[in-house]
Amino acid sequence: MQATAELQVVPIGQGVSVRHEITRVVELLKAYDFILETHASGTNIEGKLADILAAVAQIHEALHAEGCIRLVSYLKLETRTDKLPTLAGKRLE
């Protein structure tokens, strides 16, 4: 099933800068067959629902294994049965 999502990963207790952890999140997402749009407070994702969910699990596992003690992720998902959800279809232009 195709889906669109917005993912925000928040490392807690890592200090003021979380640039390394967020760079790692984007790196892990790029390994999937997703359309990605990064922005100031998260990443928009277009891809298969199962892959999006697997990617979130992989992000948590990888960052914890790399020393991040606490992560909070906010995930908004959209699936549709009437048409294919796309990030392009969400743009207001």
C-alpha cells in the first residue's frame, strides 16, 4: 500500500545540537526507495507503508545502537483507497 508521511525524530539528552543524529536519520531514509522532502522540523516521505514503518524501526534501532539514549518520533501517515497518495499532490501552488 502506498502512503505519504511526515516524520520528526527528536533525540533527547544529546545536548544542544542534534545535527549528527538528524543527518543519520536522513541517511537511513535515503537507503529506501522513497521520495523525500526534508524541512526545518522533519521529513516528508512518499513510499510503501510497510517500508515507512520499517524505516522508523530501523532509525530507532540504529540511533540507539550508536549511543542515543532516548528518541521520540512523531509520525503522521496517510493512506487512501480512492487514489494514489503523493507528495506532489499535496503542494499548494
